[in-house]
Amino acid sequence: MSNEKRKGKMTVEEAGRKGGEATSETHGEEFYSDIGKKGGKIGGPRVRELMRKEKSTKKSRLPELTILSLEGVPIFF
């Protein structure tokens, strides 16, 4: 990001930081704890299910190797 001064505009990052700081000032730690628990109850099972499905449909990430033996010495390619 350039060091030029901007008038009346901010980046998405700056806006997010500013909003987060304002929320932090108006809500306490309990607020963040509560929303985290709610998200875990709702999203946790769904995420686990999606991960299970992904694992069952994916093949091994390791490439298949062809193994030949030349005079008892294995050759992988």
C-alpha cells in the first residue's frame, strides 16, 4: 500500500479494524465468547460433515508409483 495520504477513503482492512475496535469497546469478552459458542454449535457439525465427505471422495494425495526391480534393487518412477 502506498504511503500517500488519502482524504475521506479507507481500505477494507482499515474499515474492518475500526469496526472491530468499536465493537470491542461496546461489548465485553462475554459477547465474543457467546458468539463463538453459537458459531461452534451451528457450524461445527456442518464443517465436520463437509470434511468427512471431502475425505471420502478424494483419492490419496500421494502419486501412484511404478516400482520395478533391477537385480533386486527397487526402482521408483
